[in-house]
Amino acid sequence: MLGLGVGSLAGGELSKRLGARLLIAFGLVEVGIGLFGLLSLRLFAFIGSFTSGWSLAGAGLACFLMLLVPTTLMGATLRCSSPTGFAARATSAARSEPSTSSTPSAPRSARSPRR
């Protein structure tokens, strides 16, 4: 989850900075995910043999760091693919709307009767 969150933040920054070149960045991120997928079985075998004598905490940390790379890339893909997606539009629309303090918040049955 850390990688997805960090990747989402990084992808958001990329989407703000790159503008029209965002499609190229998205493609490169997807290529990175694909390369990790191609190399992952060999990498897992190497990390397993490399950390076989380590403590459980050390081996767990090595696996965590290894998986941080692809999950960060995966987190970046959504923000790179839709910098003006639904969530971004909804957030900006909510910030720009004036407050509606004159609208009653309680249902009609909870308010005092009309006279």
C-alpha cells in the first residue's frame, strides 16, 4: 500500500509538470512494470537465495524494498493516465462552489411546522 500511495503522489506531480508529454511518461511507467514482471521470477529467486541466512526481519525488509518499486510504478499509472479524472474534477468543484448556508440541513419533518 505504501508503494501505491507514493506512486499516486508521484504520478500526480508528473501529471502537473509534464502536460502534453504525459502519454510518454505513462508509457515508460507501463514499460517499467512490464520489465519488472519479466524479471520478477529471477529476481525473487535471487533475493530468496541471497537472504536465506538472514533474520526474518532482514529478509522481510529486502522483500519489502524489492516490491516497493513495482507498486510505486503501479500507483503512478492511474494519476498519469487521468490527471483531470473524476476525482480531481469533483475535488476542485467542491472547493470552488460557494457555501450553501441558506439551504436547511434538517429534513422537513424535523423542523418546526409552517404557519
